[in-house]
Amino acid sequence: MRPLFVSIRCRPGTSYKVAEEIALREIHSELYSTSGPFDLLLKLYVPEGEDVGKYINENVATIDNIERTETTLTFKAF
């Protein structure tokens, strides 16, 4: 499995609610609050053979109060 990073922009005042929902779904490896254009940084592992876009759409994008996501794929660890 390769790690993915998903930057998440939440509706104002809802980042803790979004973080709690991510924690309840148990899909994350790590989850951080961040500064800048995004509110949260999510590290997760998509199971081998899973379609990345479909996995993100079904497991992350369905969470209420998320305005936007940006997914960063990883290719090789050094």
C-alpha cells in the first residue's frame, strides 16, 4: 500500500467536526490541523487494487462540511 495525503478545506468553524468524523471512520493513518489554504492534512493508505478516486469519493468526500480536497499521490520512499 502506498500512502496518500489529502488536504481538506472545511466550512468555517467545522474543522473539529470534520476531524471527528474522519476519526470515527477509522480511515486515517495520521491527521493534522494545518494553517494556510487547507484546514486538515490526512494521511491514509488505499488498499491495493482499489481505485484511488473512488476510495476518496466514498470515504472522504461524503463527510459533511468539507468544501474542497486536494489529493497528493506518493510514488517512492527514500
